[in-house]
Amino acid sequence: DAGVIQSPRHEVTEMGQEVTLRCKPISGHNSLFWYRQTMMRGLELLIYFNNNVPIDDSGMPEDRFSAKMPNASFSTLKIQPSEPRDSAVYFCASSEGRNTEAFFGQGTRLTVV
Amino acid sequence: KNEVEQSPQNLTAQEGEFITINCSYSVGISALHWLQQHPGGGIVSLFMLSSGKKKHGRLIATINIQEKHSSLHITASHPRDSAVYICAVGSARQLTFGSGTQLTVLP
């Protein structure tokens, strides 16, 4: 398996634009996580899906952020409208279950100017 | 007080040295994870453990549940080990991350 695949690797966008980050989890994994990493706050969990259903989105910072998982092999994290403070590295991770090891994607480095 | 504390924050070593990175936590956990993040930014899961010790190549991770403490050891360190090492506790559903230890191994 190729591991967790995220796209794009880098994204630069202007403030106010919509940004969509994509994630393909490892096949067979039923849990998917979106994390954000910043210098100030380190790694933070944004949202957690189990069997394609959002279980915990308490980490999503604002209504500008939304995440979907239409099927077991694909998830998106959307920011609309984007703001400079959204600049961060966004990681997607997947795992087989609740208490199993999480495998991370390479991350998407987002810069909002 | 942070729920997960790592020490040291920065560590510079000479190639071949034995390295230890420590992690203390104050929350109840189901598992502790050690992650490695290279300068390129990608995160790799090194270990997940809930008791005892695990070994993978030159890496060894130990955990003491009673003392709420874990250590990551690197034997015969190499410049390619240079990375940020992150301790995280909890279940995959809710991981609490340490701030990371920046390791630099000099040739």
C-alpha cells in the first residue's frame, strides 16, 4: 500500500479564496483524522471520522472549516473563505480502529497570503 | 502545565552517540505514540506502545505506566536520524501531542 496520500503537497492562495485539501487513507482503515500543525500550537486534531461518519469535530476552529468523507477511500478538508491565520501544515492520518496505530500522510503546507 | 511534556526540547549529538528522549504525561492513556518528523515535514509513526518495551532496528521505546513516563532511545546515532521526535498519548481518536524534541546528529 502506498500509505496515506494527501494532495496537494503545497498550496498558496489569496485570502478569501476557497481551499480544498484531499486525503486518501490506507485501504482497509476505518478511521481518518485531520490534524493541523503550527509553530505556535503544534499538532491539533481537527476532526475524526469513523466508518466515513464524523465522530468528533470539536477541533474544527470555525464554520469556515468543513470536512467530508463521501466514501472509505477519500476525504476533503475545505476552508472557505481562507485567512492568513489558516496558514499551517495539514496532516491526514488513518488507522484500523480506535486504539491502533495512526499512519500519517506527508501533509499539505498551506500558505494564505 | 502541559499534559505531555518532552525533554529535552533540543538535542545535538555526535554520530555514534546513544540518545535518549523523554516523555512524561499527566493524563490517563490507552497508548503512547512516538512520531518522527523530518525536515521535509512528513510524519512517520515509529512506535505505539501501552506497556513494556519495543525495539525496531536502532530504536527502542520504553514505557512505565505507573510513573507515566516513556523514553525513546537511539543507539549508534546517525545524521539521518536528525528530525523532530514527537510523543503523543491517548487513543488514535484523541491524541495529545508533546511539543517535540529537535534532534541534530552531527557527522
